[in-house]
Amino acid sequence: MPAMDGAALAPSARKGVTVLGATGSIGLSTLDLVSRHPDRFRVDTLTANSNVAELARLAVDHGAALAVVADPDRYRDLKDALSGTGVRAAAGPEALVEAAQGDSEFVMAGIVGSAGLAPTLAAVRRGADVGLANKECLVCAGDIVMAEVARAGGKLLPVDSEHNAIFQVFETERAAQVERIILTASGGPFRTWTREAMGEATPEAAVAHPNWSMGAKISVDSATMMNKGLEMIEAFHLFPVEPAQIDVLVHPQSVIHSMVEYVDGSTLAQLGSPDMRTPIASCLAWPERIHAPSPKLDLAALGQLTFERPDFERFPALRLARYCLESGSEAATVLNAANEIAVAAFLDRRLGFLQIAETVERALETVGRQTTSTLDEVVALDAEARRVARAIIEKAGH
Ligand code: NDP
């Protein structure tokens, strides 16, 4: 029986929701929550990259008005799959942007990679409330995205569990009294592995995260700890802190999702089971709260929570991300793009696990320093970094 919070709303008062990346891990969790609160939400538009069968099924099941597939070659398949259902079909990158420009009050940015930048920015620019899971778009173009958030006046609600935790305990009006923010990290599946063992790591081992069930790319990022690096940069854009105020703490149980330390020695934390439906629910319902089916915490059963310092030697991606955080947004654009190419090559078995960070480091050394102040310049730099990373991988004979 779906949980209902508060009085039922008239259909017109329900919050319209568009889910970019509906077929992914974040997208499915979002739809799970939305379907538990039919009195609060209606589904307007769902998008995917190429998984037409799943997209069509979700669109019909959730009563969406429009389904969009990013790959234009899949348009005919999507149209056929939706024939007679009343759900409209569209395809291609422009259709993805138009989907984000619709009139949904809430847009979940759940596409993986900087492919999500254009539609996320489109939703931000029209002042929608945006649930931001797609951290790569802030790492790639954080200055531009945040300037548009400020201009358009919508709310950017962090979905990433760490940033959602900080969002919940960061007292914006007392930002000057924040000493530091502490991003917790599970340490990933290779937390206790030696570098030699990591050298042999397979994609299967890398995506087998101990605590979280996630898409392949972020799972590999967790294994290299690049995920925490991307999150440091994401945190810098989301919260009014300096790079030196952003710390990482390994916490293998993933119960404390992050913390904010204030000048008086108070440290505020948000805790919860490792289930993305809690931070997603907090974004969907913001500024209210709705019931989520995530298991409630049983701290007595857990017994203890443990902490370790991050190891920048075994996990060089953290060091690279720290360098980019301190050297500015252009380096972060290169870091993100090269990482996307290297992770894809690793998942494709064309690159070893340790070569992911090596490829990113070489790309950072190779791509010349340049200034990016417009979106076109960021997109050009992203493309250049991808080209360089591909060449590094090919030259290494992978
Ligand atoms: P998944 O790989 O599970 O899903 C990705 C989604 O994006 C799918 O719907 C996919 O469509 C779509 N997609 C992929 N490539 C493109 C493209 N080029 N153009 C348009 N759509 C595309 O990823 P996750 O749900 O795990 O992650 C999504 C984002 O959320 C990432 O940025 C990740 O870092 C972030 N995040 C995820 C968490 C998690 O628990 N999963 C936690 C915190 C953040 P298709 O199915 O057709 O390929």
C-alpha cells in the first residue's frame, strides 16, 4: 500500500516530474518514490539514451505524456513500442533539451556523464527545481551552471547522498562560521586492496560496490575513488566554501553521509541507510518531507561506525581531483572528460584499472591550459580532453 503523506492533492496541484535518465539507477529510484505518492506527483516526461524497451515500459506504467530517447536512430523503435498507448515519442539531443524545457516543476537530472549537461542546463535556465544527481555536469561546467541557477531562480537540490547530507545541515545564513565540510567515502570495493591487486581488477570486481547499488560508471568511479574527487569539486560549486575547507573521510559503513564542522566545534551530520531513495525523497518533496521505503537505521544492530584517512597514494584519482579543485574549473573539465573516456575503456576491457587514473593524469598534462568562460568553450575543451584521452589509450596499445 503506497504511503500517503498529508491530505490528497487535486490532480492539478500535483507536482509534475520529468526524469532525465529514467532507465538508470537514479531514474528508477525516483520513479519508485513517485509511484508511492500518486497524490503528490505526476510523471510528465521520461528520457533514456538507447534502452527503448525499458523506456516505453516505464512511460506507460507511470502515465507519462512524453518519452524521449537520446539516440536518434532509436526513434522508430520507440514510436512502435508506444503505438496505441497515448504516450508521445521523440528522439535526439534537441528533443532531450526540449524535454527539460517542458513545464514540469521538478526535473531529476539523472543522466550519467557530461551528456547530461545540455538538458540539465535547459531545466535550470527556465527556473525549474532540479534534483542534481548528474555530478559530472557541475564538474565539467560548474561556474556556468551555478551562474544560471542564480540568474533563473530555481532551486538546485543535491541528490548525491553526501551533498544532500550537507544541504540538510549547512546553515547557509551562518556560512562564515563553517570551518569545513567533510565528505564521507565508503572507500569502494578496493578499499583494502594493494596496488598490485588493483592492477588485476576486472570490471566485474570494480562495479561490485559493498554498500550501494548504482550504475556502472559511478561504481567504477567509486572503486578508483575518482567519485569522491568529483564530489569535492561538486561540493565546491554547491556550497560557499573554499577548496581548503573540503575534506574527505573514509567511513566504510556509509551511514554518516557527510558532515559540516562549525567554528564552535559542533559537527552536524546526516545519517541514513545507504539507499538513494532517502536523498531523492528529500529533493522531490523539498522543502517538505515524504515517506521513503529505505530501511530505517538500527544503530544498535550496526554496533559501530568506523573511520579512516583517505589514502592518496593507493587512490591517485583523489590527488588529481584535489589538484583540479585548487587549480580551477578548466582543469576539472579535462579531469571529468578524460575520466569518462578512461572508465568506458576499462568497462570495455581495453584499459587496466590502474590506467584509468594514469590516463586522466596524462590528459591533464597534455591538454594546454586555456580559459573557458562560455558554454561553447567548455564544450570545446571537454571534446579536446576526450580526444586526447582516446589518443593516450590508443597509443598505449589498448
Ligand atoms: P545509470 O548508468 O544507471 O543510468 C544512466 C541513465 O542515463 C540511463 O537512463 C541512460 O539511458 C542515460 N544515459 C546514458 N548516456 C546517455 C546519453 N549520452 N544521453 C542521454 N542519456 C544517457 O547511472 P546512475 O543512475 O547510476 O547515475 C546517474 C547519475 O547520477 C551519474 O551522474 C551518477 O554519478 C549520479 N549518481 C548516481 C548515484 C547512484 O546511486 N546510482 C548516486 C549519486 C549520484 P540508457 O538506459 O538508455 O542507457
